[in-house]
Amino acid sequence: MNFDICGDYHQFNYPQSTLLFLGEERQSLTPQQRDLCQNLVRIPMSGAVDSLNLAVAGSLLMYEVYKSIINVG
């Protein structure tokens, strides 16, 4: 596999040209999908929650990308 696990989505420095590839809510990305990725981030869960709705997860990640790009520019 050709990716690095970068940890928490808050800690990653998103480049200006970022493509978000979201996996299934409970099963994540398949090995074939992971092979297409350069970096992986995750959204940590607490308590009894083990996954987020895909739209919610995507929204959180898009906001992090936005913040990263705005802070650089």
C-alpha cells in the first residue's frame, strides 16, 4: 500500500489540491481504495458511537480542508 496514516483529521496539513475519498460508514475503505490514497486521516469517535453518517463525516472533513487552505492563503 502506498499511503501514510496521518492520524486525527485535525492534525493533517491538507494541501490546496485535496481530494476526499470517503469509505463506508462502518467498514471504511477497501484495500483497493486505500491503494489509491496518498494519506489517510480518521475522525476519532468517543463513547458508544462507532461511526458517523457519511454526509456528516464529509462535512467535517471539507471544513478542515477549507480552514487549512484559508489559513495558508
